[in-house]
Amino acid sequence: MDYLKVRCFHCKGEFELYNRNMNYDDKPPRCPHCLKKMDKTQWERLINAYYTFAEVNKNFRKYHEDRGEPLFQVELRSYFVKPEKIMIED
Ligand SMILES: [Zn+2]
């Protein structure tokens, strides 16, 4: 089961988006905690990225089953740090 974990930087809340939530016809999601709405263009790009990513993992499983290829499952994680918080030491 693939799903996305979304962090809202307005309220610092988190919520999940599942397959059933990923439809182009649906309105962009709102944060369930503070009701901020996602931008429509970014929402559509997120759906594209989600399906591309899910397809790669599905193919890893399929080709492992069918052809004995090595099995991998990949998870994308993001941790946002403001640029001014990154300490570069030389
Ligand atoms: Zn929020």
C-alpha cells in the first residue's frame, strides 16, 4: 500500500494521502488540521510524481516475481531545513 505523508508548514500538522485521494478530478487537498489548501498546479504534479513512483516500486515487485530480478522498494522522504539553518563549516 503506497501513501504519501504530507507536512503542513502553516500549522506543522501532518496528514496522509492514499490512492483513493489521488485523482485529477478531485479538488486539491486541504490540511485537515488548519484547512490550508494545496495549490492546484502543485497538486497535479504531486499526483504525477506519486503514480510514477508507485509504478517503479510495482515493477520492482513484478519483475522480481516474473524474472527473479533483485527486489527493491524505494521510499522518498523529505526533511526541509531552511537554508539559513544549514551550518557549513570549512
Ligand atoms: Zn495545516
